[in-house]
Amino acid sequence: MALSKDILGQDLYTRAMAFNDVDIAPADLEAQRLAWWKTIAEGIINHFKTNGVISVNVSTTGTASAQTGSGTGTIS
């Protein structure tokens, strides 16, 4: 599956909902801001790892004749 704004958008929306309308003590504000951005970053990274596909063209040379090809892979 390719990257999808709909899938990523829904995941980020769901993650953001966990932080909406929550009372935060002033002393905890910076920690909650950091937690917010960490969960957003985690959602983006996981989306790339789960849905990202890389296509590459590969040319190799060796003692035998030159070979060319293509392939796909995942992000880990």
C-alpha cells in the first residue's frame, strides 16, 4: 500500500484527540507539549514504515556480464 493522507490524517487526528480538552497543570505543560510532539512523530514514522514502499533501479557489474534490474523494499 502507498502512503495515504487519509490513513495518516485519521491516525494523527486520533492521537491529537488524546490531548484535547485535558486539564494540564502549569508545571506539567512542557512535558505534555513534548509528549504531544513525540506521539505525532511516532505516528508519522509508523505510517512510513507500514505503508511506504521504495522502488529502485539497480545496476551491478561483476566478473560476469553486467546486470540490471529493479525492485521494491520496505522502510525499517
